[in-house]
Amino acid sequence: MIDMEIRHKGIIPFRCLSFKEVIDLTGLLCPDYNILGGKKNMSLTYKEIKDQYQRLSKTNQYLDERMNEIVTAIDAHDCVIYMGCGSSYSLAKSYAATTMTQINKKSMAIPAGDVLLRPAAYKILFENSLIVAISRSGATSEILMALKELKKEQVQFDLISISCTTQSPLSEMSHLALELPWTFDESVCQTSAITNMYYTGQYILAHCAKNEKMISALRNMLSDGDAFLERYENKCKEIADLPWDFGVTLADSDISGVCEEGSLTFKEICQLPSNHYPVLDVRHGPIVVFNEKTLILVAVSNVDSPLERNLILDLMKKNAKVITISDVPLPIEGTWNFHLGKPTHYCVLGMLLLNAAQMITYYKAMVLKVNPDEPTGLDAWINLEK
């Protein structure tokens, strides 16, 4: 720790600096250096946001090689239950919605902690079902303990796991383990891992549904994703510089879960409060607290929908700062529009909104001088058995 304080006449030994003061000092003495990661904009979080689509290419290849066995395993069950914690629970919500809308199977998302606390209450639901457990580390305590409790209750189920490590405790418990170690984020906050795991679920379910339009739209993101990040990065930085202190994401159905994770990036990366709501449902109470300090990201399913356009106008009447996420351009005066530039499947909008939230909150962390790689009080994975 540096033992000094900047004063008018130079650097004088005085006291230990706070983390924020160290960043200020480094920026003053070495303007091209970032204490969070060496060169400017090279924190782990930033690097992983920028690298995520290179990693996604490998994920796509891996899934293609294993797709037949994955689809066969899912087709063998009438009920698919997705289990996760935190970010992976948000992903589970998107997986479950897509399972119901695309392949017409009974499905739901359940937080592993709930099952851990009340395993007997879930016996009927889980019996003879397929459980898909999602965990970046493959070692999340609540998931492992919940599965063990179900086995104690003599519940019969099959297990597919999705993780970003190899030979994890979760993989060892699984009938089919999908391991994506190249997607693992070194930063505590998950960025690349979330994008890759979201893609994994959507891509698998698109194949189960034999939905060629959805498959093609997802594959196109292998090249379109980098271009989207590049096109809007400077705009994300400009938006981060503006005076706002509350983030909101709005999205529906298949992408609601992953956009809820987009909301979580505000809490984790730039450490500001945030919420997620279904698009039209936001009028039923939440809109009351929106004001000029609120930044809202809206996933627009249909740029020609008067219902969605009118909602955006209502948000602007609250003086909120509004970003619309769409497939094709959506020019509404007073808003920013981040668009792909061509029609795509709705599931892709979830990736676009997530990427926008990741980049904006990274730059907001720089503005607030907080460390996006190590948010206070958050561990990379939760171990209840410490």
C-alpha cells in the first residue's frame, strides 16, 4: 500500500490511501495506466467482455460435436427442470421459458437454495424429470447439496450439467456433463461465461425444436456479436459518463432471465442498485420511482408495435434515460437505439441487451472508481461448507 498523500507542493508521506485514492493517484501520475489491469481498459472484466465472442466460436463447435447426444437426452423426458443460483438461476429462467415456447415440454426454473431448504416439497415435481444444473464453477454448494438431498428423498431423475470447468463435482454427478472451460471468467463478475452459457441453452433448444431460423440467428452472432460491441462501445462510454445511479432492464419471455442478469451487472460491476421487469408490466408500480437518474434498457420485440413505442414515450415522460435494444433501427427522438441492423430471432436480443449492460456498467465502474473485477462482498462461487 502506498503511504503518501498528494498536496499542493508535491507528494508528502502522510497516510495509507483508499482504493479510490490509489486510482486517482495512478491516473494523475500515469495517465496511460489503469491500476485495475495494467494498460487502459484492460481490467479482467473488460478483457472478458471483449473476448466473449471468440470464446463463443469454440462453444458453438463443441455443441455441434455433441448435439445428437444432448438432443436425445432431452427428448427422452416430458419435464425439464432447470436449477441454478444467482446468475445461473437467471439463465435457468430463460432456458425454461424457451423450453415451453419452442419444444412444448413442461418446464420451470428453481433456485437450488429453495430445493436445499425444502427437498421433500419437490419430490413429486422432480420425480422422473430431467434436471439441468447450471454452474460456472461446477462446485456451487447449494446445487450440489440440493441434488444430494433429492437423492436422500429417493427421487429418481436424470442430470445434465452445464459448467465452465472440467472434472468438477457437478460434472461427476451428471449423466451428461457439458464443460466449457474456455469460457471461465477470471473476474468475480461473470460476463463471457454468462453469454456463452445463455447461448448454449438457446442453441440446444433450437436444435431440439428443429428451428432453423433460430439456429441461424444464433450462429450469426459468432460474427455479429463482435461487430455490435465495437459499434456501440464509445456510446456505452458516453452513457456511463452521464449522471445516473439506478439501472433497469425490461424484457419478456425467453430473454427475460438473461436480461435479469443484465440488471445484475449494475449491482456487481459498477455497484449501483438495479431491477428487472417484464416490458409492459413496468407500468404496474415500478415506473413510479423512475426519474432523471434512471437508466433503462428496453428489449423491443417489434419496432412497429405501438404498445412498445408508447411505453418508451411514457418512460421518457419520467425523464429517464432510455436505451432501446432492437434487431432493426428504431429511431425515437431522445433515446439511444442499439440495433443489430437486420432482422433476427428474439432470443438474440437477450445477448445484445446483456452485452450493452456489461459494457455500460464497466465504464460506469471507471467513472465511479470502483474495481469491477473484485466487487465487495461477492465471491466467484459460493461455498456453504467453508
